[in-house]
Amino acid sequence: MTGDTAAVSLGIGTFAARTAVNAGSSVHLAAMEVAGKAKKIAAGMMECVESDLELADGNVRLKSAPDVKKSLREIAVKAVGTPGFSMAGGLPPGLEHTAHFTPEQSVYSNGTHVAEVEVDIETGAVTIRRYTVAHDCGRVINPMVVDGQVVGGVAHGIGNALFERMVYDENAQPLSTTFADYLLPLATDVPRVDLVHLETPSPLNPLGVKGAGEGGTIPAIAAIISAVENALAPFGVTIAEAPITPQRIVELLGEHALGRTR
């Protein structure tokens, strides 16, 4: 359970690529201990050795005869113990375990973005025609969640590159105070993202995962701005700022044209 400050003593947000790494690894370690205990108890119930057993579909079953099995429910009842009898093998009662995981250092994803854009030199409007991402966040646990996070990161990057600017007056008072002044990318501004996952497991945690956020967001602004600059290369325009709005593109084109006439 996440996000409930009544249930956790310390919560400082989901950032620094650590939720899947820390929480996921803790769950993994605890689950491995529970799985081992379930096999040990089932082995006694089924009169076999633990190495002959496997977990599948909520059961502990014989590898050689999958129909011979005990459900985790049955094993959990057995794990509670029987009054007047000691637990076999001196096991503590209950089918549960608590595990903690502390990484040696943070692990970050990485990605390569390729943007193909079209620039209208009359209006300065930028249209993203094609967008491709090669992304590596280590082992992908849930592809749907990771895909959504990467594509959402690209949308953030599009906002960084083309729309979102905070403007202040000479007294440092913000002028971008509404969404009429501070523009966000719309659905029509975000293209289909062709996404490819490259899974390079991290050696810094037992799941081999890395945070999935950075590789979707950080490269986007550079790829888009570079593509716009490349499109305007025939006009001698260079870009060293962000966001690059239509108005600013027209200004840069005008400045270059004015410089040539001089």
C-alpha cells in the first residue's frame, strides 16, 4: 500500500527511481522466504523432499506429478500450528515474512530518443511527425505500466521543448499564472510513440530493475529541440533555449534574415 501517511512512518515521495527498486526488492525477498517456508511445510505434508516441489497457480505441487499438490490455503492453516504439538523443524508459526532492502546506490534508466519534426517557417508551428524511443529500465515487471510511464515522460518532454515557460516581471512576480499563459501539450501535440525496450538487468538489486521515469523524460527536450534546429539549418538558425515557441521561431528566422540583408 502506498500513499497513505497513516500507514507509514516515513514517506517522502516517489522519486529518485526507487519505488520498484526498494519496495519491489523487499517484496521479492519476503516472497522468496515465504515460498521456501511453504515448500518446507508442504514437503512434510506430502512426505517428499523440498527440491521435488514447485509453486504454481496458488499451490505447491510435485514437479513430476503436478496433480499431487497442496494449496497455499492448506499450507497456511498448517503453518499456524496445532495446539499441543511443536512445529516441525522448529519453524516459527505463520506463513509470513518481513524483509527490508537497502540499495548501495540509486539505479537510473536510460533511453535514446529520435524525433522527426516539420516546421512551418511562416507561422513557426512545429509538428512532430514521428517519435521513437529505445528504453532500458532493466527487467520490465509490468510492460503496460512501464509503457505508460515512458510515453507520459515523452509528453512531459514535449511540453518542456515546445510549450511550458514560466515568465516573471521585473519584480520577480509570476506572469504565467493560468493555463492560458502556461501552455501544456494537448493530445493533438503528442504523437504515437514507437517504443522498444532493451532489458539490461541492474546488478544492484535482486530484481534487476531500474527506475522507469528518467529515460522517458530527460532525452525528449534535447531530441525535439535538435530536430527543430536541424529543420531550420538551411536558414542558419541555431537554438540555445527552451521552450522554442512558434513566436520565437519566427523571431529567430527574422533575425537571421535581417542579419543577411545587412
